Amino acid sequence: MLELNNLIYSLFIIFGALFLGYFCRKKNIINKRDLIAPELIKLTAIFIMPPISLIAFWGFEHPFSFNLLLLPLSATILTVINMFIAKVFCKFHNLDRKQAGSFVTSAMFSNVGYTAGSFVVFALLGEEGFAFSVLYVMYFSLCFYTLGFYVARHFGKTKTFETIERKKMKLSMLNPGVLISIAAKFLRSLAIKDDGRRRMRDVLMDNVHLYPLAGIFIALILKGIHIPRPPALDFLNSILIPLSSFIWMFSVGLMFKFSSIKKYIREVFSISVIKFLISPILTLGIIAILRVDTYVNEVASKMIFIQSFMPVAVSSLMLPSLFNLDQDLSNASWAFTTILLMPVMICVTIFIKFI
């Protein structure tokens, strides 16, 4: 019963903040909201996220070992598998390249960070689960800015353009002038006319997911010189974590324009099947492997399982603007899976006891 109450509390914060931001947008309550929202996210990443990770890891009782690296590795493996599964669905739906790019990237990346996944983990598993979750999320930036950008750029090109570029690259790889020209083209391709969307893009490309690493680093130093965490800090994350989630989702609500889900109902249903059925089943297999030789404990296993149910990542909404994909499909996928998070997580709370 306590777990369910905590879950309802976390979902209330997430959806309450999202719809409050959206309400402010629709009623034009906040001026220059498209400029304010990205700044709110960046300020949260700089001033709230590092203290959260510092406090969590300072009181982390689990011994540090290389086994902990299996957490981000498991997330990376799941991302890659989902990419190939999504490509199969693209053929089934007969999507064009732009639509396929949005579909695949939406399937690959989930909202595992402080915005949703890690906050839900904190509500259900406490500070130990949250600390494991921060380690789990460490994969995101590296995977998103390498594999994610590669996949989005691949689908954003026409077949003819892609063939010509590949031939040019092979013939002129050693020509510095050509390399500079290609780099300039890529930088120009990042231009976005709308100031608000440009600022949001800049924030997401500023590696905001890496800021918590500063807190982890300081915590490791403090633990290394055997300075215990003051008891006065024990309650602080119960305030900071919900606060960071609220600010993030409120900012997203200020920026977000709900697309017609009805237009892509078949596609977003398939995305939901990947997120809420296929991904958790694959995760159970990963957990079974990790638990064979006790590479991870029960709390870490439950954290991985909870994260496998997370909806489409907010960061995925920026890829269509960067690489000329289908923005409406990405928006619809994010909105639909995020709405489904509430009933899905209530079911997960019941089954999590058996993990």
C-alpha cells in the first residue's frame, strides 16, 4: 500500500507539472515561455541535479565495483535491441524515411532520467534505488549523442543524397578542404528558425545529463576520506528530487504542442507495444542473466525493471528539428506513451514484488 501511495504521489507531480505548464501555454499566462522553459531546465541541471546525486551517493551503502558498470551497459543493450525491433515495425507500417527516423529514435530512447524514470524509482525503492538509477542513466548521453544522432541523421537524408555523400566521403576523405566543408554543412543543418526551439535544442545538446556526475565525483571523494553524510541531509532528496521533476515537466509543458495522436494512432500504438511490452520482457531476460552470478542485487534489479517501462524520452523530440524527421510523429509518440505511464506503472507496482 505504501508503494502505491508513493507511486501516485510521483505520478501526480509528473502529470500535474506537465499539464500546469501546458495550461499556462494555452492561456498565455507566462510571457516568453519558449525562452523561459529551456533556461529553467538548464538551471535545474546545474543547481539541483548535482546536489541530488551528491546526497544520494554520499549515503550509498552498496560497495563500489566494476559490476555497477553493468547497469548502464544493460541500458545500452536494450536501446540497441529496440532499434532493430523498431525497424521491423517501420516496414510493417510502410513508413517513409522521415517517419521511420522518428519512429526508431522514439523507440530507442526512454524517459529514464529525473523527469520520470528516476523519480518513480525513488518513490518506489527509496534513495538506494535512486542511486542505482543515476548509474543506469549514465549511458544516455553517450548513446544519444552518438548512436542516436547517427540513426537520426541516416533517416533524415534522402536515398540519393545519402549515396552521393557516401561516394564523396570515400573519394575525398584525405582532403582537408572537403572535410571542413562537410563540417560546415553539418553545423548549418543545426540551425532552427524558432528561438525557443533553438534554445531547447542548445540545452539538450549541452549534456545536461552529465551534470549529476559532478555530484557523484564529490561524493566519492567524501566517502574516500571517510566523511559520513550528516543526518540533517537525510530528508533533503525527498524535496529536491520531486522539485527537479516538477520543474522539468512544467518546462516541457510550456514548450509542448500536442499533435493529433489520431493521425498516427497505429504507429503510436506500436511504439507503446515496444515500450510497455517488448522492452520489459527483454529486460526480464537481462535481469535473469545479471542475477545468475549476483552481479546486481534485488534493488538494482527492480530499478532496471521499472526503467524498462518508461515512455519516450523528452530529448527525442529534438531530433526531428535537428535532422529533418517527422516532428508530429515524435510528438504524438511522446504524448501517447507519457499518458499511458500512469495506468502502466500502477500495474508495475503490483508485479515489482516478484522481481
